[in-house]
Amino acid sequence: MKKRIYIYSPSSAVRNKAGLRRAVARLKALGHEVELDPDVLASHMRFAGDDEARLAAIGRAAASGADIAIVSRGGYGLSRLLPRLPYEALAKAVKGGTRFVGYSDFTALQNALLAETGAITWSGAAAAEDFGGEGDPDDIMQDCFEDLVSGQGEGTGWQLARSDTFDEPLQARGVLWGGNLAMIASLVGTPWLPKVKGGILFLEDVSEHPYRIERMLTQLLYAGVLARQKAIVLGHFNNWMPVPHDKGYKLKTVVDWLREQVEVPVLTGLPFGHVPTKVCLPVGAKVTLAAEGRDVFLLWGHLGPHDHHHDDGHEH
Amino acid sequence: MKKRIYIYSPSSAVRNKAGLRRAVARLKALGHEVELDPDVLASHMRFAGDDEARLAAIGRAAASGADIAIVSRGGYGLSRLLPRLPYEALAKAVKGGTRFVGYSDFTALQNALLAETGAITWSGAAAAEDFGGEGDPDDIMQDCFEDLVSGQGEGTGWQLARSDTFDEPLQARGVLWGGNLAMIASLVGTPWLPKVKGGILFLEDVSEHPYRIERMLTQLLYAGVLARQKAIVLGHFNNWMPVPHDKGYKLKTVVDWLREQVEVPVLTGLPFGHVPTKVCLPVGAKVTLAAEGRDVFLLWGHLGPHDHHHDDGHEH
């Protein structure tokens, strides 16, 4: 049976219309039915329509009944909508079987929805960004997305850098949450930071110098968020420019510093972030993280529409 | 009597040594005695020495008995020291008559010290940055700094843009706090955000695009910080680059948006920030803010060493 994919724009305006057209063509070529939100190409200043228009688009995505509701792109725009997002409609859509997917700015909606309702959403591709390039989409990204569409993905795995191997096997089970570090840090102290205890927190960011990454991590550290997790999993932190002033201060300096600050294990190399190769990760799902030597697995098993996270830490 | 000025480096390493030398010469030419911390030129990666070295430098500044303890420069480095700052020694030094002054990264120390002890510090010049240029220091900056050195400054004033005038006179009294927006936002949800109610919050930032300024303001908004203040006073937000994607989104868009979000008055044009013309502002002091038409005054009267902020909102 054909799967239905709904593409909408909750954040920044799509400027690369050819890219969106290519994404639609590719998703159709994969055998899917693709529906575009009427405001998918709307533009109001930086935004894909003004706040009301984007709220309406999110509402239409929730009401679409599609198998997949995927953002066209990230950018900026969800932060200012947090008090007015249609949380109940989104949670109802999740229960009805719609899988919401996106990343970057979408992190705000995902984690706010988790805080408000416990509903599971997916960190993964954005349509125009990941399927709209002039070259072929990344194989791993596409395979993970296709697993999501078909409901067959049950986990992911990757290899640690040689310097980051685990001598003692690590196994942890908890709620997976997180996404873009700047968005997660901006939720600290607000009602929309999920109160996840014993969780697996994953983080990525782009175009942020390591000192800014460190400053954002200090906020999560001092707010007690990091110590409450069972593991911290770092994806890609790319596209920043070293400057002469750094004199040896680099991303590894921050990771080393972080490991001194927390007893929680810090894993690196998650194939996720503002990079072509990105897996799909269920935000709000109970997952098992297993690491031994250089191998890491993140497993969530089969997730049905009625799985979601409750504050009591049990699955339902 | 000669006043003693102690210069130390709690944040980033000083790379412009000639600038620091010029600053020392200028402060001496103003008739002051200038003492350099032994590690004022230390360098460890981006930092003016490693964490232990910078903590020791802050301790020496607190023990210096100087009239003024001024940072050499801002940058980055205080965030990672917050759990270990010598708060009691700093508060004792303030009671002993030392005025601590700086801005930018120094915002973290100032507000953490306010949260921990109620001690008043000053947002104003940094030695190398404001007295170390090849041209003459800014007149207003220098006058305000000299007022601080002599203990004679009792307030400041400025003119609003014509579009921002107050038809109804505004008068508010409360604790002045704030500084660099990125630093204040990074304190939200941590123990070091001052719990100021009915305060006057001032904010500035540099090299942050308006969408990032807005995102940081959403955090203060959603954490309830903005609604608890009697006024929000904006300084300069400069040195950011507009991009074609903005399509009319600019700093004024953010100020207009902010004014829609809060009932608290939002004043603009405070002569403070990463600009040559910066006044000296007492963080933690009770101030009176008065605005009528285009004129704004921020008055703190005579502040002795035993003035400081207590959570009960009274002066002592």
C-alpha cells in the first residue's frame, strides 16, 4: 500500500524551491504519495508565513492523517510558537499513526511535545534539505527514512573513534530525547524542557564554535540535566571556523571537559546532525544503548502508534 | 589621594599586549596607581590561564584591596568557573570598598555574585578594550569610569529614538541587573540566575543575528523572567550581518515582537554594549528609572560599600 507523506513548513521559509520540487519527485519515485501543505512555500520575512500561518500549517499536518509528516526544512521559527502549539492535536495524530520527522529547529517542537504529552516524534531528515540536493540523497539517510516510512526500523548502530572505545561494556535503558543543542539549551528553565530522568540525551549542532557549544553545555550541566541522564550521545558539531585565538582549544577540548564534569558516559560519533548521513531517532521512546569496544547500538524495537513516554518511566 | 586600579584576566587571554600597555599608561596618566595581576597576560588555549590560574587571579583581585578591580577584557571563560568562584571573598571585597567592573563575559560573574551574595558590581569598561585603543578613549566611557573611580557617579541618562518616546511618563524603582544577553540566557535554569522580582533588566549583545537575540529572549520570556521585571532596557545589539533570507526581519522586528509579548515597558538606546560609548551601571543596586518623552534617567544615588541587594527587596 502506498504510504502518504505530508510536507509542511513550520520554521523558516523555503528559498530553494527547485530543491523542494526535487524532494517531491524523489519521494514519489520511492513509491510514496506526497502531499504539500498549501503554505509549504509561504514566506513572511525569514519565516514560512507569519506565526498564525505556521501554526495553521502545523495543525494541518496533525490533521492530515498521513503516515509521515516531514518538515520542508529547519531554520528558525518554532521557539516563538511554543506557547501556542496544538499539542493535543499532535499527540492525537501520533496515536493515529502519523510519524512526525525533522531536525534542527524542529527539536523545539519535538521536545516540547514530549514535555507536554509524552508523544514520540522522530529526529531525522527534512524534505528539501535531505531529498532536495542536486546529487543523490545519502544512502544511509534514505534507508533510515524508508525504514521509518514502512515502520520497520528498530534501531541503529555506529562505530566509535578508536580513542573513544569502551573497555567495559556499557548498557543503559532510558528515554531517548534531545536533538539540536542550541534548541535544547534554549528550553532550559522553561515549561518545555522534558523532565526526563535516567534518559539517553543526544545532541548535535552546526556553525557553533566549540566555546559556544561548551557554554550551552554548562547550562545543561548547571541545571542538573546532564547528571540525571544515563548517557549523553554526541552527534556531529560541524561547520565552525577555528580562529588563531583558539591556540589548541577545539571540539575535543570540550568533549574532554564534559567528561570531567559528569560521571555519565559521553559517547561520540552518532550519525546525526547537520550532515548528509543522518539516521532516524525516536524522541521520547524507551531505548537500549549498548556499547562495547568500538561498537554502539541504539535499539528501540518495534514502536507502535500507542507507545509514548510517561513521567513514571514506564512504556504504555 | 591616588586611587588604586587592579587589572586581572578572568576570561579570555589578552592577545593585544600593546593595547594593555596603552591602557596602563592612560590610567596612570589619569592619576591612578595601576597594578597588574601577575597572570594578566597568561595564556592557556583561548583562556587567560587554565581554570585554576583564572580562579587564583580572581581571588587576588578580591584580596587586592584596590579601589577598582577591572577586567582586562571579556571573551569566554567565566561560565566554566561558576561553581568554584570565590563568592564570599568577592562580596567581602565589595564591602571593603573595591568596585569590580567589566562587561560581556564578566556578566556571568556579576549576576552569579548577585545571586549568591547580593553584592553590587559594575557593568562598564574593560581595561584593554576600552582604554587600550590606538585612538583616544571614548569621552563618555572615560567620564563614567572616572566617576566610578572617584565614587561620584549617581546615575546616567540618554535620549530615546523618536519612534520610542513615552507619552505617559514612566517611573519605576527596582534592582538593576543583567548585562550580556547570551550570558544571562545561559544562566536561566541554573543556580546563578539572580531571582530579581520587580527589577530593571538591561541587556546588550554583539555579533548575534536578531533571530538569535529573539531566541534568547524567548528563553527569558518562557522562564517568566521578563514578566517579573518592572522594565526591560536594551543597549546596543551590534556587529551582526543581515542576510538576504531575512527579507525585512531585523532588530526592530524583535523589539516589536518583544513588546507584544510583555506588558513590561521595553526601553531602547541605553548607551551600553560592545561599543566605545558605554556608561557604568551598578548590577544589583536599587535604581530609579524615569522616562518622559525622549528622555530617560537611570538613577542610583550615592552607593557606599555597604549597599547591596537582598531578596527582601530592601536596601541595607
